[in-house]
Amino acid sequence: MQNLRLENLLLIDIETVPQQEDFDTLPDDWKKLWEEKVQRLLPENTTAASYYSQRAGVMAEFARIICISIGYFKKDGGALQLRLKSFYGSDEKLLLADFLKTLHVIESGNGNWSFTGHNIKEFDIPFICRRLLVNALPIPPYLDFQNMKPWETNLIDTFQYWRFGDYKNFTSLKLLAAALNVPSPKDDIDGSMVADVYYREKNLQRIVTYCQKDVITTGNIVLRFRNQPLLTNEQIIIVTT
């Protein structure tokens, strides 16, 4: 981590929700597909219908992306900044297309950039790729990790970094932040609440803010890994265009 240039890191986090608000509103054929998908995963005394609200949002076949937030470090007059930009909305295909346009701009300007996030190797990046295929959008070469050798992938995962080769335990972003004395991103909602906030409160902006906070927290964790000072509020810039 010490040898990385902060300006080459593209911090990323996504928020997802089930395709439908609840199991009952699924088409009959998709109800059957869901039951087949989870029949071996169901906890004791849990029905497939109730499990839908708990887990459908993290399964790419049954979910969709409603927000992608990215962040990048920039020096402004010698002072470090973290600039944030979010892509969000109910039209997943439009959201993903806009996200790809920005990635193309980044790639054309800097071929050394790397996706950086918490558990992005096993969740965020594969989820994005699956939803690109569902929406008939191309997977750009720098996202097509299946055809890359391990040392060719432009991924820096704080979850994997914290493991230091230990594969026995999962460490959440919230726990890692607490361990490193980084301010917690979970001061409003957490991942289990996103679907309710989206479908019942209809408050997408609240979810966007939550997603951006996760990016900020990841940025601060990267700085802690490098033994650098945490970001102040004045160093965080939200880009709206």
C-alpha cells in the first residue's frame, strides 16, 4: 500500500436492491426460480418468500444497482482532496452507461488507475459485470477480470489487504473502520435497510449519501494503511456534474 500513488486509486462502492419490493410481486416464473436458487441456503424455519427480502438484493440475478459512488484523490495546491461522484436512479441501464462513460474517460487519461474498495473483488465488481450483461451493455477490457492473470487485475481490496493471507474470517467495513479508529459510515442506515429506504420511503438521496460515506470511509482506511492523516470535511468534495 505504501508504494501506491493515491492519485491512481478509484474508490468505488455500490448499493443494490431486489428487483421487486417483495416476493409476492414477483412473476410466477421468477418465484419458482427464486425457490430453486435458495432451497439449499434457507436457514431453519425460514421460507423462500421471507428470505427474498433478506437476500435477493445481493444476488445479481434477482437484484439491480441503484447507486454507484466513486472517489478519487487529487492534490490541490499541495493539499490532498477526495472528490466524489455518484451515478444513481431507477433506470439501471442508464446508470451503468453513464458509469462506463466516466470509466472510459479515466482510462484514456491514466492507464495506471486501480479500482479500490472493501470486498469489491467478491461483490461490487462481479455484481457490476453481471448487471452489465443483463442490460446488454459491453464489459470493457479493464473490467473483464476473467481473462486476466492475477497480477494484471487493477483491483485493490481493503478487505483482502486486511486479511494478510488469513482466509478464515470476514471483516466488515464498519468493523475495520472501528478497529482503525476511522469514523464509522453507519451513522444513518446500514445495508439491511437500503431496500426499505428505496421502496417504502422512496428516498434515493438518502441511499446515495450512505453510499458516498462508504467511499469516504474506504478512502480513510487507505490513508490509515499508509499511516497518513485522515481526511477532514474540507478535503471532501462532491462533484455533481
